[in-house]
Amino acid sequence: MENKKTSYFSFHGDIHVTSVNNLIFNCEREINSGAEHLYISISSRGGLTDSGFHLYNTLKALKAEVTMHNTGSVESAGFVAFLAGDNRISSADSRFLVHKPMRRFSADTSFDEKQISEFSQLLRNDELNI
């Protein structure tokens, strides 16, 4: 790791489409500029499960070594992203929160039986993938 060109990132916030896409864009930009190692400090309350898996899968596919450093609290979908690191570091006073996957819906949402079954299967798949 000491001879590799390293780019440093700080991700502090929720895991959602925009934040994940911004991080991926910047990681890819740095790799295209010659970075061989990405060092990402992360602190996140979590967020969208799909976005967490997207970040995990994309970081694993990048042509660079990835170090994830928990510098605060890594929770929920943030934990999924943290696991993408080839190297994982946790600061002494940092913490983790892991729970079973869940989906939230607005109060005025309605579903038929098929949709409920599909959501249930998605939750089971998410749980198996964590």
C-alpha cells in the first residue's frame, strides 16, 4: 500500500442515490487519474438498502485497492458499504449498528397480494446478501 498512489475521501452522511453516485464518480475520476488505492473515511446512519448494495458492488469492482475507515458510526446500509473495503479500519471510539433489512412505505401506499409477496422476497434476498 505504501508505494501506491492513494486518493482520500470522506463520506459523512446518509446512503442514498445522490451521495453514492457522487462518491462513485469521484472514485472513478481518481482511478482514471492514476490512483491505485482509495482511502475512504466513512460515518453514516445508513439509508437506502439498494444504494448500499450498489456502492458495495461498485467499490468491489473498481480496479483499485479500497480501504474503508469507520471514523464515527457506521449503521445499516452504511455497514454494507463498509464491508466493500479490501482493508477495514475502525477508530477506537467508533461504533456499528447492524439490523435486518426493512422497507419503509408512506402511509397512503397500498399494495396487492402479489406486490406484498415481491417485497417480502426482496427483504429475504437482502438479508441473505448481507
